[in-house]
Amino acid sequence: MSHHRIFNRKDMEEKRKLLRLNPTKAESKLWDRLSNKQLEGRKFRRQVSVEFYVLDFYCPSEKLCIELDGETHLSDEALIYDEERTAFLNSCGIRVIRFWNEEVFENIEGVLDRIKACFSEQ
């Protein structure tokens, strides 16, 4: 099997940059709490691509992807896409945890607790 680059492929650079420059309000709120290793010293990155998928947030040391979903994720097509995407990421050894945007606004501490619960013991 060839070891082509799957993280942050060059052909995905423009898309990653656009997403970073135009975060949703929920992404901005969560990033305020994840950036600069604020959450138990874990380094998170925004808008990392894995193959042709762009992850909202990724913690390399935990191989943990955090996705924030709005109403666009409720359609049948979106649900199928999200399932396929999660299966692909899982096959790369990446765990995926999803939150609704409303959860970030209404219960940020609960969201952070659920993220911390995914951390391996250190």
C-alpha cells in the first residue's frame, strides 16, 4: 500500500483556509475554550483535512475529531454522508465525537466534559 499523504493534503489547503477564516459562531465559541492547550493541556487544531474531509477540530495526541453540527446535518443525505465520513475516519484510527451547535451555546461545560471523557488516561 502506498503511503500517500492523507493529512492536510495540498489540494485541500484553500478549503481549509476558507473554513478557518469563516468559522461558525459555535466553532468560534468552542475554539475559545480549546485553543492554546486550555483543555487539560491537549493541543487542538482547527480545520485539519484527512483525505478529502475537513475536520472542525482535531486533537492529534488523542486522535480525536470534534464535529459541530447545525440543521444542515439533519437531511437523509447529510446523515449518510456523516456516517460514511465517520466510518472512514474510524478506519484511520480517528475517533469522532459530534455536538449540535445549540449544545455549545447552551451547555459549553457539558460539551467540554464530554470531550475530556474521550481523553486517554495520562
